[in-house]
Amino acid sequence: MQNTPFKAISLSYKTAPLEVRELFALDNTQIRTLLVEARETLHITELFVLSTCNRTEVYYSSPQNLGAALALKILKIKGVQEAEILAQKFFPLFLQFDEPLAAARQLFRVALGLESQVVGDLQITNQVKTAYQHAADTEMSGPFLHRLLHTIFFTNKRVVQETAFRSGAASTSYATVELIETLTADISQPKVLVLGLGEIGHDVLANLQDSPIPYHITIANRTLAKAQTLANQFATAYVAFERVWEAIAEADVVICSIAKDDPFITVAQLQTLTTLKYKYLVDLAVPRSIEPEVETLPNIVVYNIDNINNKANEALQRRLAAIPQVEQILAETLAEFSEWAREMEVSPTIQKLKNALENIRTEEIDRYTKELSQEEWAKVDKITKSIMQKIIKLPVLQLKAACKRGEAETLIDVLNDLFNLEKEQAPIKK
């Protein structure tokens, strides 16, 4: 794989704070713009762009190191003022993978969830598939990237089937939604109210959107503008905070993460409601936003952050224990992919050799078969093609064997000299 010009740059939660990651984060439209502009102005042949809340990574094929140029282009596409200064300032925070095997390994690790902030992140697979679709739609996914991504998707299936790495919810937001899915399995279009839209409330909302259950979601926040913005982003309903108790009365599930010194939902407040149907209250705040005594009321079940985190921690331990298995699967698959990539490097030489021999064959047939009948010519054509296939078989096998030993370059030079393959081949006659 050493001759494949595949490289990558990576900015993630491991290398940069949120305020820097925000600068380089791209939406879908900006990603497509980057794909097209990189092809037209940087002459990149293959490009894959992955941008999530935790990382922005660019994988590309080019003989030149274009990492800094790509980082600058991202800022310019986003319309960031003083883009040149900021790109120069923050590019040292990017990890650079200039060796093709290292770049491929990084994408494998990211796509499998080994590099996620939440180990085994369940969302990353869909995010990678979306990024691949963008590359394909803009014709920036060539043979190498196409094979790499499909190998990664196959490897992910192996990880799911053969390990516990993707089983269970390993973060608070995932665990919350997993719990709610269990609690509301028998409710038709359950009504869910999300109170408080800080980081954890936002994450829960995003995970609810990915759930197969058709929730009727309403959100509420003390800042109405924030509730309206997120309601538009996630296509949910919102309610003004002054009417939040009406929404609580109507909901089947209330997820509360309101940051407050004293509990927001209390026994006294709930007892003032004229109707109080059976409901689940999930408290994700510290200090608690739901009074513990609320659970003494009839038809109310309360889950707190410890209940949720215990569930998440159990899943996380299973995932951590499965990492050696995942690493082994990754090593096996990456070795197979590397072998394919090495063989791909010699395929142009194989094709040149085939073309050279085919030109010799057709020229000689033309010289000696002018007096033959059509039937006789067809027999000669068939026999000489068979001879050519047998002649070329051994060099091709030797080239592929040399690839595995890392010695293909020497044999390529020998074949080029023997058959003068670097000269421009005449078109093969049909």
C-alpha cells in the first residue's frame, strides 16, 4: 500500500477544545462544497469528509501533502473571518496521517467506534455511511476509497456479530433512550417531554430522533429562542416555559435535566394538576431536578441519573472487555485490505503487459492469416489467445506473490525493461 497516495487529517475531542472543533465543523451542504472545490482547485482524486460533534476528518488521495490547504479551505467555505490566520494557528492541533496504511487504519478505528468519546458509539456507522454517500454523489469516491469503505462496513458487521462491542447503551443519553424504548413499548405514539436543553438534553433529543419508535416529542426550555431553534432543527413541537405544567400533565414520559439548586418537579406541584395520568419521570440533573418523594404518588415512576448511569456503565464494561476482539478483527481485515491495495498497485503493469502481448498477437495474426477462411481465422484467434493467457499467467502470479513479499517494484522494473512497457502502446485492434 506504500505507493498509494492516501492521506488524512483529523481534528477531534482528543486534540482540540469545543470552540476550535466548532470552527472546523461542517454541515452537509458545506461538505459537498468542499468535495467539489477540492477536486477542482486542489486536483484531489478521492476525498472523504467526516464531520460530527466530536471530530472533523478529511481523507484524500494526492501525491502532495494538502492537509493545511484543506484546513484553510474548510474555514473559507464556512466564511470564517481571518481564515488564513486561524488556519495557521489551529492546524497544529490536527493529527496528520501521511502514510496510506496509517490513514486507512485511522478511518477503520473511527468507523468502528474505537476512537469515539463514547466507546463503540452507535451513531458513527450511519455518520460514516452518510459521508460516503456525499463522496459518491460528487464522484469523489474512486476504487481505493470505494473498496476501503465497503471493507469497513463488512468489518463492522463482524464486530456486531462476533463481539459485545456494540451491545447496550454506553452513554447517559443512549441509556436514557434505550430505557424509554423499553418503558413505552406498549404505548401507541408515546408523548415525550424533554425539559432543559443543555448538552445532555440536546443529546437525548438527538437520540430520540434516531429511535424506531414514533414518539410525539415536545421540548421546553427557560430560554424560548433556544427551544424554537432546536424544535426547527429536530422537527419537534415546543412549548413556552409558562405552560410547561400542562405539557407535563399530558406526557407519558418526562425527561428533565433542568439545572437548579432545588427540585423543579415536586410533589406539591404535581398535586395541583387536575389530571395526572400514568407517567415515567426521568431525572438527568445533578443536583436532582425531580423531588425523590414524587415516586410516592400513584401512577408515577421515577428514574434518576444513577439508575441510568448504572445501565450505561454495565454496557461500557462489556464494550471495554470486547476491545481486544475488535482489535484482532481490525488487524485481520486491515491485512487483507493492504494485500488488495498492494495488488492494485501492480494492476497497471499487468494491464500494460496484457496490452503488449495482445498487440504482438494481433499483428502476427494479421501477417499470416490473410489467406485463411473465416472459420480458420477464428480457430487461429482462439488458439493464440489461449497461448497468450498461458504465457501471461506466470508473470501475473509472480507479481502478486511479490506484492505479498513487498518486492513488486523490482519485478515491475524487470517487466518494463523486457517488454518496453513504458512506451506508448498502440491501440489494440478489435
